[in-house]
Amino acid sequence: MILLNSTENEQRSGESAPDYAHIFRHANACMLTFEPETTRITDANEAACRLYGYSIEELTSKRILDLTISKPEKTLGLIGRVLEKRIDTVTTCHRDSSGGLHHLEFHSSVFTADGRSYVFNIFHDITEKTLSEIDNRLHAELMNSFLMNDESDIFRSILGVIRKEISSLHGFAGYIDIDGTLVCPSLVFPEKGKTSASFPREKWSGAWGEALNKRKTVVENDCVNIPQGHTPFNNCIAVPVVHKNLLLGEIVLAEKEGGFNELDVKILNKAVMLLAPALKGWLDAKFFHKELMERQRALEYSENKYRTYVNNAPISIFISDHNGLIVEVNKEACRITGYSEKELLSMMVVDLWPPDSVENARKAEEVLFEEGIVSETLKFMRKNKETFFMRISVVKIAENRYIGFCQDATSTVTLENELKKMNESLKEQVKTEVEARHRQEQIIQEQKKLADMGQMINAIAHQWRQPINALGLYVQDAHECWKRGLIDGEYMNTFSDTSMGIIRHISSTIDDFRLFFAPDKKKIHYDAVKEVTELAGLIEVQFAAKHIDIKINGALPQSGHGTSDGKALVYGYAGEFKQAVINIIYNAADAIESAAQNNKRNIRGEINVDIRSTERSVTVSVSDNGTGIPEEYLLKIFEPYFTTKEEGKGTGIGLYMTKLLIEQHMDGRLTASNTGNGACFTINLPRGGALDEE
């Protein structure tokens, strides 16, 4: 080694000298020597080896050009200036064995050994010091940038500070606007005349778009990903500005000689870290001011729009305070009252009320003060003292402001009054018509009863014919026996018992007939099975003469006049129930006779009465094997005066009265349908409960 050899020569000459070799090897400061022509390192101490991470053999096999990140021409230029003794201190960056960068400060001098020149260097790692100084400069200069008023000046200053520290040729600095657009007020790019730009989120692409989307630093020194249409670069670094996970903006630098290294990344990340909170505060103020201005413009627009709407509204609008002083009106309010705007604004609301309307208006006012809203129709008075009506809707809109929307309702009130009079007249007419209809229905019901009575008399005639004939035969037999002298006590007893039995039978038939047509005075619990059974007993002889059998299916009474087991109890008018059933049965008999005549058939007629009971209802179904009901008449047969019978054979009131009795008097339901053999009428009545409920 050069210094070691020099020391050994001095020792051999016998001269006393300091142990420079020991000092060189073990000094705390980093030292090395190199040949200026080739930059080959000729010697280095332990401290230099530790800094670079190489052994002495590895380090002395390298050149200064192998360690520095600067271009060779720049490094050789600096060495030339040292040789010329124009400088003795050089600051540069060297890379160690692991690839790490060190900012080094060299103190260089030239010495000669063995006839050759060498450069001796004592150097220090000033990376942390440099970063600290950069940090201080960045902090001061970046914060000063935000003291400017214009945003283009602010971002021009920010970009200038950072480009100066990293020595890049081009770049831009921008912020994320409230709508997500990257706004770049300051651009330093080759494009002529272009000093600012904006990039919507959907156009974020390339290296700087990747940095924004992924929120990470992107460094590209080869094959730079440039968005389509942008100027190509050899190298690029993009760093997003993020504060508490909120994306605020971006710093992008391009075209640095030698490319961007780790130290540049550190410096730029430090700058962004310092910039983030200040940019967040600036953006908050900007957006707040922007939002405030937008709100102010929106408020002005809304107020102008509101005034336009109010002034041109087709209804009258009044705004008053709590005391009733009118503070604002529109054109329609002036037109309908006959006052000018100036006159109305000097008036109270009460000035528009005629004396006979004050009481109603005060009541509406009380509701308004209590509930904050009121709608009412009130009488008002115009300037010419003419009265009119307005439908008002008043709402409290502020602590001391009420807005009223008023529409002329004079014609409506006039019509309502006329309608009221018409309604009162119609009520009287309806009442008269209802009473007349009720009387008509009573007449129809009486007519039906008389018709039923005729049918029942005919049935009784059938019932009496056989016993009367039998009684006549007994009388003739008694006369013959008397002539022959055959009458004795036993004969007379037999004659008396038989005759009185026939007479009692006829008498019971009269009682049944009388009870059938007796008017019902009150509702009772009655057994539907018992009532139908007794009814069938009155008409079975008549129907037998017509070759019609009546069959009752259901829970039958235990005896002719007993009660069933209580499962078919109905609460109502028994007489009306029997009248309804007899109407349906006679209607079924007419259908059977009509079928026999039309079809010339000789089969026997059948009327089946099915009685079923559930917990809630009693159902009585009457079906026959007659003609049935044409489908088109099923919905009409219950209409008054509608009949399918030949003229003179039907009145059209039987089924109508039957439906009326069942549905209006008994709370039941009557329906009609067709079966395979004929028609079926079904009565559904609410069940009345047990007998002991009476």
C-alpha cells in the first residue's frame, strides 16, 4: 500500500516518525486513496471498508466510478478540479455492497509517491445530516408555499421546492378535487404553453395513475408506463399525497439524469409527509369556501326563484308575523283584494275580515298558534267592501313568520250551499220514497200472504175431503143401522169415538192453518226441523194428489209435536221462516208440474228438504226434479215481478219476498243453483243456540 510503503522507507532510514500506517488503518474517519487517471482505489482503511461493506481486497479491486451513482464525466470533472487544487471538498452519493446509498462528504488532497500522483480522501457519511437539512428546507419552503393566494402559485412553488432537492427536469403537483378529479395547477413539461391540467378519475392511467389507484410510490427508470397521448420520458417517480387514509393529491417528477434512486424516494416521501397535513387544511378551507360560495349562489338562485314563483303563482299568497301584520304579498293577493302591494303591507290580516267572519277567523287563528298549521274556508272583504270566500292553508315557516296560501272559493261555497239545500230536499224525497217503498213491500207481502192463503186453503180442502167423506159414510151407516134396529150402546160408543176423532183431526188442521198465518210479534228460538215437519204435514195430502212426494232429511223430531235434539235451533220469527219455506216448496211443485207437462212424462215428483246444522249455522236445502232454472235467469229470479211461468200463472213476487224475509228479517242468505235433476234453493241462517237461552 502507498502510505504503508512510505512509512516503512522512513523507518529504514532511521528517522523517527509517527506510525502513519497504524493511524490510517484504525482511524475512526473513513479514508481511501485512488489513482486520479483510472479512479482505481489503491488503499482504504477499516472504517471505509465497514461503510462500503467490502473487505480491503474487494474495495481495492474497485474504482471510484464503480461506487458513485453520478455519471463518469461528472466524477472525472470533479477529480480534475481537485488535481488543480481548485476544490478540496466534494459531496456525492456512493452505493455500498448491499445497494444502499450514502450521501458522502469528501475532503481530498493530492500527494506523490514513487513518482506518481494519488488522491487522498478523508470522508464522512452525511446522509442523515443531509436528509435533516433537506427536511428543514422542505418544511420551511413548503409551508411558505401555502402563504400564496393563487393556487397555481402555491403548486408551482411546491413543485419548484421538490424539483430543486431531487434535480428533476419535469414534473407536476396536483390535488384531488371534491368530485374526484386530479387538478394540476402547475405543470413543468415540454408541452408548449401548457402549465396546468385536470385528469378525471376514469382517466387515471400510466405510472402516476397506478400510484393514485394503489396509493403507493411508483418508480420507473426503464420502460416508463406513459398514458396514451402524453409526452414520453426516460424515467419517472410518482408519489400519492395521503393523510389519514384520505387521498389528497400527487407529486410526479420525470427526467432525472441517471434515474431516480432510493435517496430520491426518501426525500420525496419526506416531502409528501410534510405536505399532507398542510394540503389537507388548505383543501378543507378551499372546499368549505367553495361550498359556501355554491350555497350562497344556490341560496340567491333559490330566493330569486322563490320570489318569481310566489309573485307569479295563480293563488293568493300572504306572509305575516305573529301579530298579524302583513309583510309580503304576491300579485294575485293584490288582484283579489283590490289593494295595492303598498297598501297591503301597511295592513293587518284582521283588516281583511268582515265583522261577521271575525269569530270564525279567530278560531282558525287559535288552531294555527297551537298546531302550526290550519286549513279553513273564511269570508274576506275587498277594498270596495264586497265580500267573498277564500280557502286558506296557513303554515308557520319561522319563529315569527306565517305563510298563507289562499284560493277564491266563492263559487265553491255558493255551490255547497245550493247542494246543502238540495241534499235536505233529497233527504225528504228519499224518506218519502222509502216509506212508499216500505208500504209497497208490505202490500206485496200481504198479497203474497193472500196468495199463500189460497194455496193453503186448497191444501186444507184436500186435507178435509177424506175425513168429511168418512164422516158422511159413518152417518149413512148409522141411519141404516137405526132403520134395521141394530143400534145399541156399543155401536153408539164406537160411532161417537170415531166421529169425534175425525172432527178433532179437522179442528187441529184449522188450528195449524190459523197459526201459520198468525203475525209474529217477537223473536223466539224455534226448531227448523220441527217447523218444516209440521209444514209438510199441512200440504202432504195436496201434494200427494199431484203425485209429488215431500221427503225431509235431517235430525227429525221424536214425535209429531216434539222438539229435535237442539242441533237445528234458529232464533227469529218462526212464521216468516215457514212462509219462506212454503214459497220455495210451492215453487218447486210448479216446476215439477211444468216438467211433467212439457216432457209428457209419467214419473213421480220429488221434493227433498235437507236440514243440516253446524256450530254457527243451520242450512235448509230444498231440491226438486223439475225443470231447473235457465242459467241466464239464475241472477234474476229474485228480482220483483220477474217470473218464468206462463202469463197468469205467476206474479213474480214469491221468490223476491222469500229472499227479503230471509236476508233482511232473519240475517240469513238465500241462493239458487241447478242440480243434475232440477233446481235447489239453499237457506243459510245463523244458529240460535240452546232452548234454555230464552
